Amino acid sequence: MRVAVSVRQNELLDILLNVAITRPVFIWGAPGIGKSSIVEHFAAEVGLPCVSLLGSQLAPEDIIGVPQITDGRSIFCPPRLIAREEAYCLFLDELNACSQEVQKAFYSLIHDRRLGEYHLPPGSIIIGAGNRAQDNAIVKPMSSALVNRMFHVELVASHRDWLEWAGQNGLHPYVIEYIGLRPDHLWQQPPKTEEPFSTPRSWHMLSDALTSYGADISDKQMEILAGGCLSPAHATQFRAFIKQIRNRYTLAAIISGEQKWPSEPQDRDALYFLAQSFRAQLLKELPAVSGKSMSAAARKLAGRALELLKDLVAISLEIAQMAVAPVDGEALPDWFMVDIVRHLPRLAEKKRK
């Protein structure tokens, strides 16, 4: 399914408040990105109870009900969970994981708002959701008849929206601070192999686990929790971040000159995380083109960055190389790389090999 419109969490809530009250909406998105929680929040906003059905676990009779003989005639009795007297929000999660027979059972419910002789109470709302084929999740093709009965939108992860939500809902400060530093780690495309991967949901799980363990959590316990929730690379860097906090290393202090890079062998993971964060800040702060239009702050950062890279080379040439190498199509500005070649030939030589 190709969806032309992608929205963030706050934008999706606005769409639901304006569209879902009149037409069924289908939310596409990767696992763990927050589809269910947004629908629950929307239902609370409009003052309706939210009834969730998991499409992958439904049979047709779970929707249309079973027949009952009354006065010599059969009447289908829909399940009590659906056949309610008062208006409610019906959330059909994993709708595109249903079998074709179950999808057919939803036709009249979505289009005509009825099941047999039962009609949804006035003011009721229907919202569907499902993963995409590229997410390595259980999905089945949706018939054109069902697709055409719903308004479609794709939800994408937004670290700004998520951090706002996380602060309002009391997530663990370690998690909030880490995503603030590494917003690119909030979500990862689901891997083809069976392993944990980072999503807003998995960061929420990690936050709950950290809160449960309390302040006295050991390094080993931290390793277990991060490894059980996050992508392996993100788990490694999160542990390094915690070590950095406990050792009171901060990137801001290193850039300002108040601290130096951690240089002890036992601090190598913290050094790796700080170097990754340093690279992320350079990508964010340095302009694509140098010249008279470049701000004084950017010039100062570029000069300081060369000094810090020189110090980093002395500690670990490999980590310094990582800090300036292109990753996933993102590269430091060409003019800054020219400065590196000019002022740090050792690093440039290592990079060319």
C-alpha cells in the first residue's frame, strides 16, 4: 500500500479530530511507532470509550456473531464487545493482518456502520491501523473495496513530538536525555533478522524497566535491559551514555574545554558515544557551505572541532575516523573535510586506506 501523505504524531491527532468523526480512518505505520496510543488518546479527547480488536486474532464469527433462532427465524447476534448501546471508538488494530474472510466481515461495519440488524450508536467512530509490507510484519493485501472505504494516512516517528509526550508522561530522564542527544535512535527500520529493534514503544519499555530497578541499577543490569529492548548498536551506545553520565563526562563540557575526551581503556565505550554525539552535533550545526554568510558560532565550532579531532586521534585513530566518516548518506560538509585534510593529514590518510 502506497500512501501519499505522511504525518507526525501531533498532526495525526489533528486529522483524527477532524476526519475520523465523519469517516473511517486507516493509519499505516511501522510496529511500535505509537499508532495504538494515539488512537487511545484521541478517544479520550472526544470522551468516548475505546474498544480495540486485534485483526490477526479474529475469525469472521468474532465480527458478525453467531446465529440465534427467534420466532422461527435466524438472527445473527454480534458479540457484546461490539454491540454496545452507547457511542464508542472502535479501533481495528492490525486490520490488514486479517484473512480475506474477516476483511469481508468488516465491509458493512466500516461502510454502513452495521452488523446484520445491529447499527453502531450515533457518534461512534471507526479507526483501523496496520503495518506496512516493508516492516517484516504479518500483512495481507487489502481488497480495493475495503481500501476505498477508508481515509488513509501514514504515521512517521517524530522525536520532537515523542519527547514532548515523554516529558508529559514521566518517562525516565535517562531515556529522555538520550533521545534528545540522539533523536536518530528513536526508531529503526525493522530488521530482517529476529532481534530487538528500537521504536518509541521499546524506549517506553526500557523507561519502565529503569524506573522499576531504581537508581542502584548495576552496569550488568543496565546491559541486560538495554539489550532486551533496543537495537544492538543503540543498546551499546545507550550503555556508554549512562557510563558517561555516571563519570560526569558531557559533550558540552568537552567542546567548551572544561573537560577532555575520556582516555582510559575502561572508558572506551563512553568515548565512542561522545564521538558519535560530537559527529551528530557537527552535522546539525555546520552549514553546507562556508563563506561570509557563516555565523561566528559556526566558525568557532569548526575551529574547536579540528582541535578536538586532533586530541581524539591521539587517543583512538579508529574512533576519530568514525567521527568524520559518512554514515547512511550523511556526510560532514565538504569544506570542513578539506580542513581536515589540511590540518589532520594523519586522519585523512587513515580514512583513504
